[in-house]
Amino acid sequence: MKVIRPFGPTIAKVTIPEDLINQLNDYLDKLTQNEKQMSNQDHGNKLVGNVSQEFKLEKNFILSSGLKNFLNTSAKDWIKQTINKEINKFEIIDSWIVRQYENEYNPLHSHSGHISGVGYLKVPDNYGDTVQKNKKNFNGNLQLVHGTKMFLSPVILNIEPKVGDFYFFPNYLMHSVYPFKNESAERRSVSFNAIIDDEIYGSIGK
């Protein structure tokens, strides 16, 4: 048996190098100790999330930390494996870190650019219980949504965040993040939007 995927976008899952995770966490920890810098890099008004802290990463840090190289290399591999084409352009529009706390959430939305992604730097040990004990617990989870539910075509991919996991997806893919119940915990993620070769992005389906 061979299972093919004739419709719908692919999603790539890769592992963030441990050194990069440490650099991103150290960067944010230092940033949050400087109120002026926090204010300058506050990215919340540009994002849809109902969260207290969302910070845009500085361009020089994106480069010096190796984050751009990690994103570029991973995106090239993802696109090559999906459509057998090599991208030559990878331009980051923006990248930011989200600190999500109890009861905060990200409503259903999409991104700008051509490709986007999210990776996890810190997650709660416990996301809290559901109101009804017999229900599946989606607290703190990411959900990617595409198309309409049909036979052999699920519409939702549910992702339970784990430190080091990074997911790449097309910019248009709708997604949301659920709130969680744990007053002493932080859910920390890093995201980005980027532009690739127009002729490759625009050639799909032709």
C-alpha cells in the first residue's frame, strides 16, 4: 500500500538545536529585565494574540544566534521534499517570542508572507484539567486548520507543544492556541514569517 497526499498543504516538523533554545531563552530572560527594551520590542499590537507579552526579535540577534540559518535550512529542506524545488530566497519579515500565561490564548488567524512557523522554548508541566473530566484536554495546544471536514480528509491537526519541536506551515494556514490552567506556568514559543522565491510560491497548482 502507498498512501499519497494529493490535496492540502504539507507541514514540516523539525528539532531546534539545544544551543539555539538556550540562546533564545537567555535573550528573552535578559530582555524582560530591561523595561525600556521591553517597551521598544513589544510586538503585541501587531499580533492577534490575547497574551500579555509578545516581543519582536532584533535582526542582528536573529542572524548572530543562528536562528535565521536554522529557519532557512529547514525551510529549504521542507520545500525540496514537498515539491522538489530549490528556493534561493529566504527573507524573514519578522520573528517574535510569545510568553503565554494562564487563561491567555491566540484566536484563529493566519500570517503574512509566504511561510510561517512556530517552535517551543518552554512549556508547562501541567496544562490543567478540563471542566468535564471525560473530555479530551486541548489546554495549551496548537491547532492547525485547513479545508472542510470530509471523508478521509480531517480538517484539524492538533499539536501538543514540546520543548524543541518546531513546525513549518504555509502562511495562509489558519491556526489557534488554546488557553491553559496553571497559574505558576509559562508557555514560551518563537514564531516567524518569511518570503521565498515568488516564482516558486506562485507556481503551486500550475
